[in-house]
Amino acid sequence: MNILIKSATIIDPKSEFHNTTQDILVEKGIISQIGQHLKNPKKYQEITFENLHISQGWFDSSVCFGEPGFEERETIKNGLKTAAVSGFTTVAMNANTHPVIDSNSDIAFVQSKAQNHSVTLLAIGALTRESKGEDLAELYDMKNAGAIAFYDYKKPIANPNLMKLALQYTSNFDGLVCSFPQDNKITGLGVMNENITSTSLGLKGNPNLSEELQVSRDLFLLEYTQGKLHIPTISTAGSVSLIREAKKKKLDVTCSVAIHNLFFTDDIITDFNTAYKVLPPLRTQEDVDALIEGVKDGTIDMVTSDHNPIDIELKKVEFDHAAYGTIGLESAFGALQSLFTLKKTIDILTKGKARFGIEQSTINIGNALNVTLFNPDIKYTFSTKDIISKSKNAIFENQALKGKAYGIISNGQLFLN
């Protein structure tokens, strides 16, 4: 790939060209020159956009595609296109497929479907067989096949001894265990945050206690086993506090939060709109404030879109019976930019790579080009025309957002919107 990127503002603190506007000459996929007003004697394709900014390629630690088994929701091919249009060069795909991704052959299948694409798809294997929470899956074999972590998506491990064994076993090969923070016995039939809003709507509540009990249990197990733990999509102020204290003890723990849990509170659910039915549920302003502070001070290591396409038949039903989940790749950058500075937003979108062992390529001469192209200043209202996913369950529909991706350059390929 030979291209010349013109007048791009580089946002990469690890680059000597950070916060400067430069031309970038790429030859055979490698950055050969960075400077102002570079010549183009070989007539390479020139990339020019209004207010063009460029950063290391963005990463999302939790996306769901329907394939295999739920292709009506999303295929891997269209899911990767959605990621590329949204500015992501790498995504980690959850195991909530049919069949569940719980063996090395399943990992190989998913990776084969994503070959030769500009977006790198990394597979997360199930922690237990068929994600039933009873017996550990083929963790070591999946690790050798390329699995970057092990997680029963949105399914908590009820048996503490099973979680203990998982943490002990995976420590032998540097495996990363993910544990969904919810105690189902406490949650019961709760479908939204337990608060005055749930009472007024007559909906059963899912209390903060449910999450914080599970987080506390898992942190005790982590301290006992000295394993490696990632807690995905926390949602309460109490969880932030617990994880902050665990990090002070030097435990090997990271966590993430879903973008929508930073953006919305439970009081937006006034008309039983199932677009707002997510798991963990939307919480209170106190929780949102604590989560945002946790992102700012580094207690929360990464923010995910938690992209989860759900077909209309499972959303256009009564709130009690609707499926949990929202798509989020398309709105991720615009939502983050509405909450954080540009510098912090790019940090959020790139820093999670290290936890999953993903190599980061800085924007410097001699390095391969793995970047996202974007305009941070475009303001717009997110609507169905912005949705590339096959499913349309978008929690951010009709929300004012700021910033859009122009495309990506990754894996030696150029993908522009």
C-alpha cells in the first residue's frame, strides 16, 4: 500500500509528532516520511479530508456479532464493516454465539471468517462449556488457537470454586479471566435499576448490591489465587471504589464500563422504551459521576461500546420480556467526545490494547501504519441513517453527538467511508 496522507493532525502521545499537523508518506505499508508539504513524485493516492485528525487505531474490548448461529442479527462480515466505518481497527468478539465459542476449532472458525479484512477480529473464548457455568471450557487449547481472554458473556459464574479454579488454572499460561459482575440470586427478576424510577414504573429492580457483591467476591478470589482478572462493564459507584482499593493492593485486575452507562441514567426510562434495556442496567447520576471519575483517574481501564445487535422481534415486546442490549460501535466516538476531551477520548479508545496483549504501533517513521482517520468537531444527531449494523437497537438514537470517523488504515488496507 502506497499513499500520501495530507495535512493530518497527529494525536499520539508516544509519537514525536504528537499534536502537530503533518503529511504522512506510506510506502509498502510502512511510514517512510512525516513532514510538512511532502512531495508526491510517484503519484501515490492522496488522502485529504476536512479537519483531518489521525491516531493509533481504535480498539473495542467487547463486541457481539451474530455469526455463527444468529446471522439475522449480524454477520461477521457486516460487523467488521460496521467497526471499520466507526473507526475501529481491532475488536474483541464475545462468545455468545450458537454454538458457543468454547473450543479451539470454534476460535479457528471465527478467525477464518475475518481473514484479509482491514479490521482485526480477536476472539474471546467462553470460560465454561457452552457458557453454562458448570465446567471449565478448553481454555489452554483456545489460548493456543488465538483466544485473547475467556468470558461467558453477561453470564455470572455463580460457583465461587469454579471461578477460583479458573483463576488458578489460567495463571499457568497467562490467561485472562473475565467475570460478569452480577449476583443472579440478588438480581432475581429485576429488569432495570432498583430505584424510585423502577417503583414508579412498576418494574422489578436490579440493585447495586447485586453487582458489588459479585465484584467483592471476585476480588477476594483474585487476591487468594494471584490470578489475572478483567471485570467487564461495571455500572455502580461501589464497584469503582472496590476496584480502586484492589488496585492499591497491586492485584492484577482491570475493568471496563459501557459507554451508555456513562451517558444515561435510569430516569430516561419513562415510556418503557426497550432501547434503554441494557445489562448492567442504567443507574443513577451518582453512579454515572463515579464512573466518569473512574475513567478519568484510571481506575476504569477501558470503555467499550458493548455492541450487541438484537433483532427487532426481541426488542419490540413488553419491557419485562425484551432482550438486553444495544448496538454501539457507530455512536462510540461521538458519545465519548461528548463527555471527554479529545486527548482523553483517544486515550480511552487505544489504551485497552495492552491488557489483551495487542501490539501498539506508534505513528513514527519506520512503523507499519495502523491508524484511524477522523474529524473530532463534526456535530450531529445520531439517527438510523448512521447505523450500519443489520440490527437497529440503538440506545443513542436521537442523541446529539460530536465527532465522526473518516475510516481506517490497517492490515495494509485502506477503508474510507
